[in-house]
Amino acid sequence: MDTPAVLTVSARSPLRGRIAVPGDKSISHRALMLGSLAEGETTIRGLLLGEDPRSTAACFRALGAEISELNSELVRVRGIGLGNLQEPADILDAGNSGTTMRLMLGILASHPDRFFAITGDRSLRSRPMGRVAEPLRQMGARIWGREGGKLAPLAVWGEKLQPRAYQSPVASAQVKSCLLLAGLMVDGETSVTEPFRSRDHSERMLAAFGAAVSVDGNTAAVRGPARLRGQEAIVPGDISSAAFWLVAGSIVPDSELTIENVGVNPTRTGVLDILREMGADIVLENPREAMGEPVADLRVRTAPLRGCDIGGEVIPRAIDELPVLAVAAACAQGRTTLRDAAELRVKESDRIAAMAHELSALGVTLREHPDGLEIEGEARWHGGEVRTYDDHRIAMSLAIAALVAPEPVAIQGMGCAAISYPTFVPTLAELGVNLLTAECSEQ
């Protein structure tokens, strides 16, 4: 099934079966990047085939890496080795991917005597890049762009950077990863200390590729200059994609779903902690490891949920899952407070405002705050028309909300789901959800 531009969802229960989710987006990006910077061949199995990893692959092909056609079975990457980036003949295009742009800035800025320019789509050109550009400048990087170098398009002149111990004001895996990647070419130790620990896929994968990485509490460090060697990388299922089914299985009556082969890295399992605090019935089965990443099958059964307070250290571990958790909160008994999540306002859309507006349109009572939401549970759901703001996580969260609405919900702009989850709509159909699509476009 093509990914539709407009999707109408009619309530259907229960949801039952075993499903798989696409490969982890964060790990897919990093496998392509480190494989491109390594010496020798890297093979990647389970790669996410969404638009964002395709943007990363296209950028690194332009920089000299040989990357085979992307597929989930096997991707081969012939790396060029650190320090050997080619100066591209054209502007690099990160598409909609903030991960691609922010992490690549650290790589580009640390390769001396080469010029690079990078841009993205309209959404990405409005998202803040100063949070990585400024600490890179403190290491000696030369980066220019709109609004004093805070917005793309960005131009980079590679320099020999200096080591730095950076105190990050926010817990951000993208900031941390950008600086650690820059540190691969630095003579000495580059470290990043965060207020809370963010997802650690970069630290794990850098170590697997041969870099000297250390972690002490909320501080991660890399010692350069490094030499990376090609690896066999296995990408587990993305817990951010699994989150939609964890919520659906919890709120649709009489449901039981098993989501297979999901990455359960403890820096990413905030969604599990929050749902369990709300009373969700979720069990981890068949735990195992793949390339240093913990993996398990997740079984979820319908359970009565209760409101809770979501804030503090759990936010960085659940930042991408907060929109669909707002749907769970609207189905719970009592009030849920989401706070400390101002980061949501500078994602692909203002996700706080987007979820507040669209959930209200479906009958949810809530209040919007600068850093979050107050959501009254046991919503009086009804059907209607909602829009996605061209944000893949908003699109899929609204589709899950539509499963508990008594009348059909028409979701405008559903095609953006393909950015991270190209098979989301087909999976809904496989589970027996009644769907009506329109204006289908190939993805």
C-alpha cells in the first residue's frame, strides 16, 4: 500500500497479532555515517528505509563513500577513512533530517582545508543549528549561515579543531554526537557533559568501530585522533516506532500485540517507564543483544491507564514518544502533566502546539504551557478532520488517537509518515483497521 496524503481511520477493535517495526532511525544514521568514515567495508542489516537515512546516505556518497542501494536485508558501505572526505561538487542536502545535519556538521568542520555547504527542506531550514555550531566554533570551527550561523543553509570551512570539555545546557544526543564525531579528528580528548544523560547510540557504536570512548555519569568523551574499522552492524527495531503500537495496544479494548526485535537501550526506554507508571501491561520477552544494543520482543495488552506527572530526567529518554504519550494520557483516568519538554517546540513542527490543537479538535480537554501540556483523561472523543503539520510523529500519533474515536477521523498530510515509518499505514491495514485513503503518492 502506498503512503496516502489523506487517511481516514474508522475505529476497530481489538488489535491482535505479531508485528515488526522498521529499523531504529538513530542507529541507522550512525551506522551509515561511521561506516562511511571507517576503513574497509561495513555491512548493515535492518536499516530503516525512511527518507531521513536516505538523506544521510546521499550526503556521504557525495563525500566519497561507496554505499550500495538501501534495503533492509543488507547494505554495503565502503568507507573512505577519517580525514579523507572529498570536497563535494554541490550543496549537501539533509532533507528533513535534523540528525543528518547536526551530526554531519561535526564531521565536516573537523576535516581541514575543505569547503562544504549543507541545506535541507523548509522545515529543517527553520530549526536551530546554533546549538551545535556554537560549541564547534569554540573548538575552532568556521561555520556561517543565516541569523549569525544559527540557521541553514550553512557553509563550513574545515579546520584542525582543538579538544574541549563542553558543558551542554540541554540533554541532546544530537549535540553530544556532533561534538564526539568532531573529536575523532582532534588531538586529545573531547568531552560533553549533559544535565541528564541522553541516548547513547553514538558512544556504543563509536566503541564498536574502534574509537577510544569513555562514559562517566552524564559525561561522554572520545580521544582522538581515531581510526575506525568497518564492522557488521545490525539495526534493531525502533522503539520510537514501537511506541505507537504500545499505546494502541494499551488503549484499544481487548487488544494484545507483540512487537518483535525492538531496541531497548536504557537511554531510550523512557516510554516504557512512563506507560508502566500509567498502569500499562507491557512485558519484555526474549531479551538479547545485537552489536552492543539490548533487544527484546515487547508484548502489550489492554489495561486501564491512569494519569501521571511526566518530567525531569525521563524527558530526554522519551522525547520522540511524547506526542503519542499525549494520546495515552487523554485515554487515562485523571490528569497527566507533561513538563520540561520545551524541546518539542523545535522539532519537525512545534509538537506541543500541534498536539494541543489537534487533540482538542477530537474532543480532548487540555491546557498548553510553554514547556508542555496538562491533559484531562477520559476524553469525550469524536471524529473530525485533523492535520499533521508535515510532521511524521504527529501524523502517526493522530492515527492512533483515531482508533478510539467513535466516528471516522480524516488525517490530512499522512504521507509524511514515510519519513521514519514507511510501512505504518500497511501495518494498520494488516491489523484490520478500517482505512480510506485518498491522493496516494509513491513513497
